[in-house]
Amino acid sequence: MRYYKITTDSPNVYPQTECLTVFSAEAISPWKIHDGINVPLSFKLKKKAILTDVVTHISGPAEDFLISKRMKDIFDSCNIMQHQYFNAILRTNKGVHDYYWLHLSQPDLARKIDFKKSEFVQTEWCVEKGIICLDSYDHYIRLKSQDNLASLGVNINKIVMLKEFDRTLDLFYLLPFDSTVYVSEKLKKKIEDAEVTGVSFSSEITI
């Protein structure tokens, strides 16, 4: 199954938005699906920023997307990892637009990694230190439990998934090893055919 990295684009200003409800956005955790965040998230398009279907932000989880109704309809037509939507308001100098915050959270997906065949890199305070061998996700959890300074990180260089991984997924990412969001060829084509603005694709991988 072929997948592609999807990234957000800021045509001329990064980030395109200023979050007006910072505390609500920062309360969103990549480790869980939430209940109780009922206040709509609110954003303001920055001066000279161009309005796109997917707009960049720096509040809340970096893997989450702030999207238009058009992009939401495309996501809803596909099989994406565990997620939820929050209503969002995007204010511009031309009015107020209804947007959606797509929150992605499914930490157990990392248990579907074939740890023996994948390749990991250890980091300390985000600086790469070299290859690290992990036997399993639980092995990583044990290492983190001994990391009193919270300096240990692990990135994934080569992804190999177990047969049990759901290869019908059209969008996923692998917390905590990789913040890259991957999309299937089917979803990529739908986005390109609809001429959605604010995203680009790169680095085809086979899983």
C-alpha cells in the first residue's frame, strides 16, 4: 500500500492564523479523544495571509488540521484514523468563516509497528544520538519511565508495519515516533482532484 506525506503550506505568511482561544486549543492532547471542549475554537487570519482550505496554526497538536468544510467532506469520505472534529471560527477582514479542527488521536497504532524490521533513532533534547533498537512499544514505555529528565526521544527512520496494521486507512500518523501524517494514494487523488488549497505531498512510501 502506497502512502504519501501530507504537509500544510503557507503561501506567504506562517502561520496563517492567530489563535484567539489559546487555552482551549492547548488543552487538546494528541494522546486522547476529548469530551467537554464545547467552546468553538476561534482564529484570526493574519494580515497579508491568504485564505486556504487548510490553514496553518501553531496552537494545539501540530498533527491536527484546521480545515474548511470542503476538506472535511473529503476526509469524511475516507477511512481515517481515530479522530474527532471541533467547530472553529476563522475571522478575516472580509467576514467570519466556519472551519473545523480535525483532531487525530490513536496512540495504539504504534503497537502495529514491526519493531524488529523498523529503524529508530534516539534523541536527547531533540538532538540525534544514533540508532536505538526497540523490541516493542512496551520497551519504549519502559525507557521513558526511567527518563527522569524527560530528555529521551525516539524517531523512526524506516517504517515497517505488521500484517495486523489496517492498510485500508487513508490517513494516519504514528505517535510518539513520527509526527508525519501519511495519506493513501486514494485520499491524495481526491484532494488533488478537488484542487484543495493549503497542502502538498511528498515522499512516497510503501507500507
